[in-house]
Amino acid sequence: MKYEILYPEAFPVVECWLERGESIKAESDAMIAMSPTVDVEGKMDGGILGGLARKFLSGESMFFQELTARRGRGKVLFGHALPGGILDVELDGSYGLTIQKDGFLASTQGIDISTKAQNLSRGLFSGEGFFVINARGRGTIFISSYGVIHPINLDSGEEFIIDNGHLVAWPDYMDYKIEKASSSGWISSITSGEGLVCRFRGPGVILIQTRNPDSFEAWIRSIVPAR
């Protein structure tokens, strides 16, 4: 499958060319346009239990779109609802990718998407919930964000602190811990507007988004009169 990410600096769209028999899996309602040679169907990875886990545990859609070029070569355009970036990540099968809620957009054949449980403290305090998405296999996965996606590459033993509302995805072999933003105490952490942050340790590449959707939602609520 060949593809190109169009308009990467504004409102990106992924343009894919599928050979006959090829398919791509996308988040529900991601398809924008497609050739008449392509069929779209609703599918559940992992069967009914897998779909229910995504819906009720991680907050993702129960169904994926599976777009297949059944009647010859075809083109598919897909995107996501938020004004933000799209990044392609190649997985070679040696590790999985942990993805925050709403971060998965699409993937090629050979990538399995499942719901992964975090431990109690991470799920409670990380801002990502007790369950996140885990992508494994060999192929290409497309990650979406609110704002631009920025990679942070950490060397072995190097640490970096990230606001939990800006996390998008990270390798599942990376370890991190939750801590208060300010070393001065909880009051300083809360009054700074940060609260809790995630401290990652390398090696590995963390993908972050340059805008925080929760902060944007709070701003919208502040200017919209309550009914």
C-alpha cells in the first residue's frame, strides 16, 4: 500500500492507494472519500469482547472501518475530527505502541489493536484512564492528535517530564511514573495549573500533542452560557 499525508501543517488528510485485495483499518467515521472499487464494512478486532472492551473500558468506538479494494485498485482518503496532526509510525513487530484515548486513526494489515489495562495508580492519575489502546504487529499505524504531533527522543537513562494532557503515544516497553508537577508540594502543583505529570525514562520516543483537548473544552465551557 502506498500513501501520502496531505496538508500536514493544517488539517491533514491521508491519501492511500490500495491494490486489489488490500485493506486498511480505520477508526469509525474516518473515511472521507473512496473509489467505487473500495468497500467499507464495520469490523470488531478481537470479536464482541474486544469491541465491548474498546467501547466501555477505553472509550473508543466499538467498531472499526475496514476498507478493502475488492474490484481493482482504489484510493481512500481519511482524516479525523479534531484540528490536529497525523503521524505515520512503522512497527516491526518487536514492540507495541501504547496510544491515548482518541489517538488511533488507522492501520495497515498486520496490526492488531487491543485494550490494555494500566496499573491502578497510573490509570487513576495519568489522565488516560485505567485502559489505553495497544497496537502490535508489523505494518504502519496512523496516529492523530489535537495540535501538531511532536516527538521527544530519549537516550538510555534520560528522563523527561510531560503534562499528562499532552501525551499521544509511546512504546509499550517504556516505563514512567506519575508525580506532582512541583517539587515544592501539592499546593504549588495545583496553583501552577499543572497538577500531575508523567516522568518518562529512556530509551524511547514519546509522541506528544502541542495542544491539550481538556483545556480547550474547559475554555469553551467558560465562554458558552450555561443553560
